Amino acid sequence: MSHEVVIASGMRLLMPNGPVLVLGIERYGIRVKTVVGDEEEVRWDQLEAREIDGTGVQAVHLSLEPWWSSLPQAARFEALARLEVVLEILTGYRDGLADFARPGEPFHPFGDGYDVSLTVRIRRMARQLSVERSADRILMRRVQAGEIISESVSESTVRLWVKAWQREGLRGLVDGRKTKGVQGFDALDPRFLRVAEEVFSRYDGDVSIDNQKEVERQIRVQLKLQGVTDVHLPQRLLQEYLSARMRAIGNTTRQNRGKELRKSSGRRSYPAIHPGHLAVDVTRWDGFVIDPLTGRVYSVEVITVISVPTRVIVALRVVPRSATSFEASLCLYDAMRPMSMLVTGDDEVTIDSFRWCGLPVSLDFDGRPLYAHRAPRPNTGRAIRGEHIKPAVSMMSLRADNGGIFLSADFRAVVTDFGTDLLPSRGSRPIENSHVERWHESLQRACQQIPGFKGRRVTERGRTVMVADKPLLTAQELEEHLHRFIALDYHRSPHDGIRLPGLEAGHFTPLERFDMLLPAVGNIVVPQRPDLIYQFLPKRWLKIGNAGVEYRGLTYDGEILDELRQLRPGTFRAGDDRMPFLYDHRQRQHLWIRHPFTDRVHQLEWRESHLLHAPLTDVVVDEARRLLRERGGNNVLSKRKVMLELIDELTQLTAASDMDEWRAKLTAARLRHEKALMDHAEAAAATRALEESRHSVLRFPSPRLSSANPDPQPPASEPSQQTDDEAWPDYREMV
């Protein structure tokens, strides 16, 4: 903020030797009269304008700045008071000039007009100052309290003021204790600083942090080993240096790592402007859940996919510990599907679970997709009751850390199929995925709202975690709770990370930011189809035999195999008669295959699945096969007996309760199996819903089938009929 300062003839300015009188305004400066009666010219560039403060100074000479302004106000008041004393002794005027004479000045015996020696004038001034100080009640209270020895001012003190002014001007009258500078760390021995830098550079997050005394000991030991024994280190300055360096590197190894990462961190934010720029990560849930069948308490993990520019949570799944790449792929499957949550009721509020609401009942080519039974825009209002939409996005890029599940071949294949750029973080740099890491902090609010919260670390954990009157949630209930937290709390709350140029003070929710970007990026919804989940299942290239398809010791069969056996080799892969079967390790009773001509997914069932009523996952099957190998396997039994033994072992493993380690694996397998049943049941329900409304669905034949085998068009008076073998449309070629 600028201030206007007016300088005119007759005004007073502060110069290095005291106040001066402005005699006139010249072209290149001003003409002034000093306290000794001399006239001087001062250029404009030698003056610094100042707002009038408590000292009454409006402009000062440039040689006094910035030293004068850096002094405390009390120190400036004290220096100006001493200047008045010195100037009155020497000139008879407190302001140094007769032009600034105050009423009654000059007083006897001050000034040259009374022909009194300097010693007498100093003695009289010391006596006058003592009388003035004795009338100061505040000062006298300090004397009585023992803070000050005496209220009198000695002649020697006044003489020192006069000599200091004659020697240094105004600078000499400032109390030296107020201007004592702080000694810099460069005053320490350079050899000590060099060794200290080497010691502190080791704390980069890989080694445990030591206390200050241990660091000092290590530095002194290194100096001695290098033959440096004559180093002189001021104790206070040394401790200040060590304390400053310890604060700089941080108190924890995490802070040490952050300090080291700042050396290679970027200076700008990630340029994500499309809602399809996503970030994914897995975190351990800071709470316990319960297995409803065994009553066992266990921990789970949470996979989250967040839209970086909008901060919208587009997908979240609760999975057992040690999440797999397939579960991460299914989280991307959720990100591409719009979900709907309905809140109803007045007296008794009912909150529905997230439901897939994106299956189209018609195709619209105006750029806006139509969805069944809902408006195409998310609910960004403030009303709690009503429908809350979790929007879907098409993946443009995906930021992930270097976890094995994100770098696996199956996960990379899924990302590549959808044309998404996978952006792994650089090694040992977790802050590069900071958006989803910050979301994990917001999850703490959701975690603390339910029973079983155990804190993020031992220092946050109480003596008891479970409370008798507050039962724990199951994994499915926990996932529903998090979905409600996202839809009703997080998506409707202002986000500090959403700032717009020109509206820095504006508060916007993630859904509002999502709506802001839609006009700029256009349609970002992936065309929905009931069998979308099967695009995320890993492929296994298998060969069809007489008994069906054998995979990992289990044989699968289905009616579609009779048709696939007639295909010529090379239909799916050149020079090979193997076919790509889709595999879900959470649900081993089935395999799936997509028909090469109709593009429909067909299900194969394990031949012996009717004999087993237990979750059939990879973990269970592998354990059963291990037990069979210990008994001798095929060396002592026939294939039929091995199959029956396998079924017996699967049943026994499911009912086992005496092995804690196995119960933990079985609990995770059951959770994955139940989630798999829900996913596939959801896809089947979507297929049935689409078939029931086929009269309102506009179907287009596949372009490659139309060119090879064109079907005759039905009469215009009859509606076109649809069969189960009819191909799904290729949306990419139609829009």
C-alpha cells in the first residue's frame, strides 16, 4: 500500500546527525539546514518517504534505512529522546534548530549564548533528567521492585551520549543491546560444518532417526577419525545449529523421506483436466469387521479410484487383506458404471445400497446418454432425500504406485484394452499419488463413525476396540457404510482442493466440479452392457477336449462347447486351436467364453459342482490338492477317486475350525466368493432386464457379421424380433 508524503519548506526531516530544516525545494532535491547551522543539498533519491508514525518522522535519509525501520519502536523512541538531550546541551534547542524552537527555549545554561562550559551543561542536564525520572510513577515502581538500582542519571552517562553523537550521529545513541545481531552458523568451523552435512545427509528415510546428542557424538567421532582435534565450537551456537538441522529433517522417518523427495519433486500440479484422469490405491482399513459365519474378527483393505480433477470417488471396494490385481480391475469396472442410491422416508429414513443404473433403454446420438429411470445428471442439490448418483467415467489415464497388483500382466492387459495410459509412480515416491493418499485421511471420519475403530497407529489405539453393546459390521455392511458416506457426506461437502482462478474463495463440492467439466469434455460415459464385467476377467488359453475344458485339475462343460468344437483352428489365435476362456479365481465353479460370432458370453460349469456346497476359490482348491499330494495323489488312487477325495477335502476344509491360519484364509476366500456371486448375479440381472425390455431397445447388427451374412430385413409393419444369438452393437463405430 502506497502513501503520499508532502515535503515543503519549513518541514523537519531526519538525517544521520539529527533533524534538519527544509529551506527550499530544488529541481533535483531539497536544500536543508543542519543542527550545526550548515546548509546542504539532498537529492530526491537519497530520501525515503515514510508514513508519520509515533516518532513524528515523515521522511528519513536513505543512509538510515533499513537499519532504522528494523529497530523496535521502543528503541527508536529512546534514541530520539537521547538526541533531544544532546542537541539541547549543544545548541539550546531540543530539535537542534532555532526554527524549531519550543516555548521558552533556549533555557539556561544550555547553548552557546550563555558562555557556559560543556561540563557544566552536562552536569545540569544530568540533574534535570534525574528530577524528571523521579516524577515518573511507572519508573519509580520498577525502582522499588528492584528492577532498577536508581532513578538518577549520572554525568558520565550524559557525557557518553554526547561523545557517541559526535562520533556516529544518531546511530551512536541507539542502545547497543537492542542492535546486537544474531551470530550466523557460518561462524562455526568449516570442518565441523562439512562433517555435519555428511552425517545429516544419511537421514533420508531409510535409517532410523537419532536424537540430537547422538548426532553430535557421531560428528565429533568423525572429526576425531579425520584427525581434526583443534576445532573450537561455541556451545550455544553449536546447539542452535544442531536444533535447526534436526527441525529441518523432521522428527520421523516419514518426514525424512519427504525432505529427500522434495529435491526431485515437481513445482507444478499434475495437469489433469479431464474427469477420466484417475488415481487408484489400496489402504488397510483402520478397523475390524466380523465374519458372520465363524464369528471371527479380521481386517480388510479398501481399494479406491478417485477422479483427480474433480475429487469424485468413482469406485470403492472392500476386499480381504492382500488385494489381488483382479480385485483392482473390478474396481475399475465399478468406476465405469453409474450407480444410484435412493434415500426415502420422512419419519423413518431408508437408505438404499448403490445399484447399477446405467443400462440404456435406447441409444441417443445427441451427445447425452439416456439412462433407465433416472435423469442423466448427478444430484448436486442439498436435499438429502432423493436419488444420489455416483457418476461413471471413461478412463483416460490411471495413476498408481508400484504395487505388484498394479504392475501385473492381467491388470496391464485390462488397462490396455480400454486404451488407458497407466502412469506408475516413480520408485520410493509415494507423494506422486497424493490425491488418493489424501482421500485416505478423509476415510478416517467414516472409520470413526462405526464400531471397531482401532486407530491408525499404536499411539491412537485404546485399551479396548470392541464394545459389547456395539456389534461389529460385516465386510458387506462396511462397504455399504462407505458408499453412503461417499454419496451423502463426501460428495456433498466443499473440498479444499477444488479452487478456480478468479474464484479462489469459492467453495465447491466434488459433484459440482464434475458438472463444471462436463460441458468442456463432452460425453465421458462408457456405453453400458450387461456383460461388461467379463471384459475385466483374466483370459486363460485352453483347449477343448472330449470331456470338456480342463483347468487346474477341474473339468468344465456346457452346451456351447459342442458348437465351439466345430470351429477351425486359428479362429481365436493364429496357428492354434486353443480358445480364450475367462476365469474368476473367486468363483471356481464356472468358466466363461465369448462367442466369436455372436459376441455373447456363455457360462461353463464344473462337472462336480452339484456335489459341493462350499465356496470354491483358488485358495480352497490349492489347499485341497496339497493334502491329496501328501497322501500320494494319482500314484495310489484312480482319477475318479481323486475327484471324490477332492470333494471330501473341500467340504472338510470349509468346516474346519481348529486351524487359525486356515480359518483366516477361508474367511478371505468366503468374502471373495460372496462378492463374486454378487458381481455375476448383477450382470445376470442386467441381462434379464434388457431382454424383458427388448421391444424398446434399438439393436444394430455387428458390422463384421452384416458384411459376411446379411440378414433379410423384416417387413415394415412388423417389429424386428431379437434372438439370444444376436450380436451386441459396437458402440465405438456407431458414435
